[in-house]
Amino acid sequence: MIANEPPVIANSLWTATANMSAPHPPLTGSLETEVAIIGGGFTGLSAALHLAERGIACVVLEAETPGWGASGRNGGQVNPGLHPDPEEITTRFGADMGGRMLRLSGTAGQLVFDLVARYGIDCDARPVGWLRGAHDAAGLRDLHHKAAQWQRLGAAVEPLDAAGIADLSGSAAYRGGLIDHRGGNLHPLNYALGLAAAAVRAGAAIHGHSRVLRIEADGSTHILTTTGGSLRARRVLICTNAYTDAFAPGLARTVVPVRSVQVATEPLPPEVLAGILPGEHALSDTRRLLLYYRRDAAGRFIMGGRGAYGAAATRTRMKALRQVSAKLYPQLDGVRWTHAWGGFVAVTTDHFPHLDRLGKGIMAGLGYNGRGVAMATAMGRVMADWASGTPEVGLDFPVTDPRPIPFHGLRRLGVAATVAKYRLLDALGL
């Protein structure tokens, strides 16, 4: 079970099957370091590992334990690229920066698999590619247009017709789709724990149960006060994503935390698994309230989708995920579902991640819009570049000032209304 979470979202398959990991004791007393990193998810752990590889002293402060947030409870899909299409990115950011963003995001999946291989991380990593399934004609046009744009950039992305997606998915539910050979899947919590172990071996320090309460400037350094101690650092990286809280209220208002939930079966017999994602791909569809699903290494089927804020509504959404699974794969009707869990992803209004400056010597990276396994790993490396002395103009992602969302306090009402609208449009096929 996920510690310190309501039971309705705590019964995580990933927590139940996590590897043993070394303890990360809380920060006590006063310490000094070159770079302080707030948040022990993919972004912060990647930043710590890349800094430690370069011999730069760094300390990670995590409010719970490494991988506790979205990094340790997502679908484990290693999805390359950003949400907007390549042409939109180059139009908005220009050929130079847009090109750097495309190279960074397009190779982010390979970065993940390279780190797994280099450090021997035991996380069931499978670089088999990522499937996108079009549930209607508009979705098919969009996916094929996206595939064509990536192909012009030399990326290993192929369009699929209805027969092609049916062969790879095992379901006849889709009009067609694409396969992005740069992607794959893994056990997300074990990946996070492996990054943490690699960072420590390289020289980083990680303190769990060390929630940052405030950050104060003191000359050319910053003092971070936690629940049990303090840390002085020249530079600070904020890597808390959807779990950004009161220590950085302005930053927290730049994203909307949206709950995503998942359900998982018991390990299934070979005769049931035979027709379900035979290549062990992960698949995401084109619904506005998308479904994402895969198999794990033990033969469980895992389905995820948009959740809700209240306990009763969350249970209803989890029930709906079990039902839609049996529609996609009738052989799942009657199987035993053993796990159900959820967590928050950070959504931005422009669907881009944000790399934000927060005063001299402080940088934040957040807002992965549900694509955090690959992109958060890559963003952690970019933030390590900055903390190592690379100027903002030399980074492979644009640096901006925080952009708080208007009426952020009403976000839950807005999310609920948007979800209801999207659910209706998806049902009508519009």
C-alpha cells in the first residue's frame, strides 16, 4: 500500500511488487551542499544522478520516500515526444529552440533505457515501442499526421491501419493508429528506486521524510528549512510537479493537479494473455479522456484513465476502467482484479512542460501532462546542465517565468466540468 494516502488510491501494484531499497533517513541538523533538489521523483533523481556523475555535490529532499508521488504510481509507459505535434513546436519556438526541444523529447525514451542499462536498474524495462490507437476517424487523421511529421525528422514512427493496430493490440476497437518504436514500458517505482540507488552510488545524498517548509535567500546562497533540519545551497532545483505545495505557492498555481487512476488484474493464464498486446506494448488511445493500458512482466493486465477527487467518484471511475477493459478484451470478463490506485499528474494550460526560473539560483521543472517517465528524466538532465553552469540560452528547453493560472482556486470545479464535457463528447464520437 502507498503510505500516507487514502485507501481508495493506495492499493498500488507497483508498491506491492517494489524491489527492496536502502533507507533514506530524514535530514537532521544543518548541512551545506552545492545544489539542493526538492522532490525525489524522476525529475529530481535524474538531476541528482547527472550532477553526481559530474562530481557536483547535491542533496535531494523528499517529503515522503523516493518515487512516492506520480513517479512511482504511473502507468510505466515510456512515451517519447511532447504532447503538441512537431510542426506546432517549431512554429511556436522557432527552428533552433524548437529543434532542440524535439531532439530532447524524441530521444527521452532512449535516455531512460540507456540509464537502465548503464546502472543495471531492475525495473522490467521493455523498449518494444509505444502504440497509439485511434478510436474515431478524427483521431486516426491526427495520429497519421503526427507520424508523418516525425518521419520527416527521421524518427522511427510508423502509421498503422486498422489491421495493423489490431495485430499489435489484439483488439478490433481501433480505426488505426501508430507505433513509436522509440518508446516502451517499465515498472515505474522500481525505475525510481533504481535511479535513487544509482545517484547515491555516484555521490548524491537523499533524505526522505524531509518536507521543505520554506526557502530563504541568504546572500549568494539559499537556506531550505525542513521538518527536521536545514540545508544551505548555492542553487536549488524544484522538482515536485503535481505535488508542489505551500513552500512555493506561486509555482503551485502554474499547474493543475489532475488525478489519474489504474486497476490491475491478478497474473493471467497464458490462454487469456495470448490475444492481449502480444508484443507486450503499452497503448494509449485518442479519447479526450484517454485510456492507457499494458501488461506487466508477471502477466497482469493494467488499465488506467482519468480519475476523480472524491472517494465514491474514484471508485466509480475504477469500476468503469474494469468494464471498458472487458469490452476491449472480452476474455477479461470475470477475471479477478487485485489492485486499484491513483495519484496526481500536473497539467499545464499549454500542454508543454515548464522550466521556470524562480529568482536568482532557483529553477523549477514540472508539468509533464501525463508523459513524465521519459520527459521528466530528460528534464532532470537539463536542470543538471543549468545547475552545472550552462547558461539559460544554452539549455535544450526554453526557460520562462512562472505563469500562474487565473482562478486557480476554482481548479477542481473547472476540472470536473471539463471531464463531464469530454466524457460526453467521447461517448458521442465527436
